Amino acid sequence: MSENNERDAIEDITTTTFSIQGVPIKTFKRFLHFCEENAQATKVWKDATGQKQIRKELIYSIGLAKLLDAFETDAKAQMLFDRIIKLEDKVYGNR
């Protein structure tokens, strides 16, 4: 494994905590709603009495990653669209 791959593997499992300040409540609620719909994990375990316990948790890092992925996808789509328009202009001339 190369040094870059090792570094990437370490970064994939390393976490950090950060706070966000100055976010309007309405925006924060939108983010929470997004996470409730798209970033939940269900944890199942047996407690000390042997009873099966189930708990859903919001995983904010998943929500954040999904939002960033969506943004990057939109940016790539826009870039491809711009390239198609430029190619069409070259092939067909300016319309």
C-alpha cells in the first residue's frame, strides 16, 4: 500500500468534531430534516437483560457527505453541459 493510500485509509476512519455557529434556525431545521430522511442508521443490540434493543440515530456525517456529493454532481453536470454547448457551437456555428 502506497503512502497516499495509507493516508487516505486513515482519513476514511478518522473523525473530528466541529461546531457551526450563526446558522439560522430555519436552515438548521432543513438540515435536520434532510438527515432524518437520508442519513439514519439503525443500531440493534441486546441489553444486559438479553432484550433486543433497536435505536435509530442520525448520522450527520452521512448527511453532510450526501449534500457535498450532490453539489459536486451538480457542478460536474453543469460543466458537461457547458462543454456540450461549446462543442455544438463549434460544430453548428453560433446560433
